Amino acid sequence: MCEDYLAGYSRCVHVTADAADAYRQAMRLCALMEHRGEEAELLTHLESVDEVRRMATVLPNSRFVHRPYPDARPSCGAGGCEPDVPSMDDRELEAHLPLEMSARFAPEVAEERVIAALGDNGNAVFLVWPGRWPDSPEHGLHGFRHDAVQVAFRGDHSDPALPFGRHAVHVHVSKESGHRGVEYLAAQAGFRP
């Protein structure tokens, strides 16, 4: 789902230990977009019943998918399934862990509740705000249909050097814009990538 918006060139422009700060900085970057998408997206893996319950409460229309580990006995078929999380008791839910969670929602509607529900433990949570950067060829920036701002809360599997518990703000631009376009956007938002 989120990967739909992450083609092109990506670069981390801000790392922080404060999830609320990561969100604020992402919103500063989103404000620079010429056009913002109508939906923000969330993607994560959840490994505990408590975490699933917290996130399902915050984003009740989320999609949960169970994909069994290789060589594991699947709880709902070898190809996985989409369990009905709200109707399951904790024991049933635990049999389906881990779960992939994805959700789409209107930007700036649920992000603060998501951040509050994150907790200190668990896998990385990716929030993506798609849009389109304005064309500014003199600064190396060329708007692209896959432009986006992304925050990787609690780590980032695409960047093993990012310590767990840190939150990284990424800018996604076209390959044509590349490094120069990211530097221009970061400077406009007050960052030094």
C-alpha cells in the first residue's frame, strides 16, 4: 500500500527521539507541497494483542492481514487471511499474530492519536502523506506523481543504521529531482539533511 508512493528517490532529512516532533516536522514539509493527496497511509507489523487492540481503536477501519511465517503452522490457511479483529477474543487474536496493519485516512485527522497509541515497543510504523512538490527546475525540483513525506516511527527497516526508538522523516521525490531536489525542500523547511 504505502509502497505505491515510494518510487523515485528518497532521503532522510530529520531524525529525532520525539515522535511528536517527527510528526510536526513532517507537517512542515507537507505544507510545501503544491498538491496533497486526499489520504494519509499507515503500514506496520503488530506482534502483541495489546498493540493490535490499541491501533484498532485508533483506526477502526484498518485492514489486518495474517501471513504465516515460513515453516509455521498457519492459523487460517497457508496463504494467510484477514481476521475480523474486533470480533475476536484475545486468545483467538493471539493465534493470528503477527498481523500486518494498513489504513488510509484523511490527513491530519488521526495522526496524533496514532502517535499516542504507538507506545515504546514494537515494530516500525510508517506514515506516508502523498502529494506533489511544486516544479522548481532552477532548484532541481520536478513535481512527480509519487512525491511524498514519510515518517518511520520506532526505527526503519530500510535504514539499519537508524537506532531503534528513533523516528525518521523522509522526503520522496522523482529520480530526476534526486539529491538536489531533496536538499532544496529540506532547506525550505529549515532542515540540514
